[in-house]
Amino acid sequence: MMWGCVTDFFTYETTKSVVVKSWSVGIINRVVQLVIISYFVGWVFIHEKAYQVTENSVESSVMTKVKGFGYQNNYVMDVADYVIPQQGAAIFCILTKVIITENQFQGTCPEHSNKYSCDQDKDCLQHIGNILSNGVITGVCLNSTIGNETVGRCESEGWCPAENDDVEVKPMLNVINFTIFIKNSVRFPLFDVTRGNFLSTMSRDEIRKCNYHPVDSPFCPIFNVGDILNYTNQDLETLANKGGEIGINVQWKCNLDYDIENCVPRYSFTRLDKPFEKNAISNGYNFRFAKYYMTENGTEFRTLHKAYAIRFDVMVTGKAGKFDTIPTLINLVAAFTSVGLGTVLCDIILLNCLKGAEQYKAKKFEEVSDAQIEASLAHSPVSQLSLKGGIKSSYDSGAISLATSDQAM
């Protein structure tokens, strides 16, 4: 019995194949196999480059500089006036319109807005605790002179006089001629590759004189604001008057199987706050800041600025890939395995859809009952179904055991 287990262990079994000569099934099988092979070759290996190991985490540094002069409130504005913050970060604002409230001191004063109109003190009680006012509403109704008319306004405590942001101010349309210089370096840690966003062969004079264009000058790091607005289909006057957010996306998609000089950036532009462009409230982009001063007697006062600006966000994304044996082998095995799906589909069609399915089942599957097994064991070890001497039928379905000459001895 022990020797029988050893000889059974050192045997080889192979499946029995059934050849079906059918034009329809054969065509379906080859078409499915062709589709699967085309998918893996065209999409997986060529388009997705599944033979590479990839890295999506990119280390990035961005520095920006803005150049240009404009007019706002009858003043010539330079970079120090209209760029916030001034450190040249990846996110910066170009002020296009500023409403200034000068000489504000701490104290009490009437509100400007009509929604704070009142005839007596009790009319102001409903506004106590309102965070949208210019200060803390005290609940007192004051007489206020607006133009040539005296009206009642609720009193607020804070910086006075209260801001009036309903005044008309012309936006700085010269922003269309401003330029933005972007200096971007990226590193892919997995491959220890570092790249910059303008070519190392570009001279200093070439960089200073160039202007980015997606076709004529795709590697120039200087961008004209007017061109960016054209790329995003934005109206200059509307954007300068209300403000907005523009995204500059620097995309690095590098195939490191080729020359490293081919690892270059691609730029795209979009209006980030477009979903809120037509909102009745909170459309555009604005914020407030103040400049503080001190009188000779030590009293602090300030000048309040409500600024409308075009905010630029420089966003860097990256992906790098390089050939590697492991992902190549994994995807090749997946491809060869998937080709077998054609056989599965054809089996389903043969067993369930075509005429003569029962005959195919009889050829493909061999049913063995317990009574047949007991009858076979009761007879000679050489099966009556043997094809010839030395060949024994296996108890496994669809398998045939072949005895070698030394085993027959």
C-alpha cells in the first residue's frame, strides 16, 4: 500500500481536450481572444504603461514674481502695492480694486447700510449680536447725515467712521498687461530625479524676453495675465471688478525610460470659483486688511482697505514611471490568464445555446456513480475500458493514466 502511494504521487495528469469543429463557436472564441489581447496590449501596456513602476508623490517648490504697473484711485500701483503676500508664494493675489476708509478710531458711530435704519431705539434691538455689522450694535438709534438728508441709523461700537463699501471705484484694468514668473522644481524620491520648469539650455536673455504660449513657447516660465484670462474665457472688467480665483496647474508626466530631458511640464488654466460665479451672494473674491498708525498723543487709528483681487493658485501635480520586471511579469500573467475567458464564454454557449448541447455535455463531462466504482473495484485492476495493455483508466474525470515500461515490469 505504501509503494502504491509513492507511485501514485510521482505521476502526471493532464486534462482531456474536446475539439469542437464549429465555425460560429470558433469565430466567437478567436474574437474574444483578440479583444482581450488588444485590451492588454493597447490599453494596459501602451497607454497605462503597466510594465513600469510609478510614483505619484512629487516633492515640489514654487516661487512666483509679478511685474507691471497700474492705476488705482489716481495712484500708480507697483508690485509692493497690489501683490499680497509679497513673499512670492504659490498662492498670491493681485489687487484690482480697493475701497479705502481712512482715519478710523475706536468709538461709537452710526452704521451706513439701509438695513440698520431706525426711528427709535427699539428698532435696533433686533440687530444686537449681528456679526455682519461694522461693529457691536449697542441698541441706540442715532441721527445720521447721508448726503443732504438726515436719517436714523443704529449705533455700533468699534472702528469709526463705519465702512461704506457701496461707493463706486473703477477697477485697475492695467492688470491685463502684468506678467507672472513661475519658478517650479520637482523631485521624484523613488527615482531620485529632480527637474525644473524651464530648460537648462535657455539663456538669461531668452527667459526675460519670452512669453508663454502652448505651441510657440511651451517651456517659457513667464505668463501674461491677459493670456491666462483668455485661456479661461474670462471677461477682464467683470473679473477685475468682482475678483475671482484662477488656477495654474503645472503637470509633470515623465516617462523615465526615455531621455531625462523629455521630462518637462505641461500647463493648464481654469477658473476655480466658477461654480459660484453666478451666485447672488459671495461671488467673486474680496478681503479686508488695515494699516495702523499712531497719533502724537499715542492714540491708535487705522486705514481700512476692502480689496477685490484675482487670486492665483499654482498647483503642481506629477507622475513618473520606469520599467520594472515585477509589474511586467504580473501583468503578463494576468493577460495570459484572461485569454482563457474566451474558452469560458464558448463553453457557456455550447452547453446552453447551440443545437446539440446535450451531445457536447456527454463528450465534455464523464459521470461516475458509486455503483460503477464498486463494480470496478470488484474486478481486475486492469479496467475493461483500457485502450490496450499497459494503459489504465483513471478514476479522475477526464484524465488518462499512462504506465511507463519500467512501471509495467
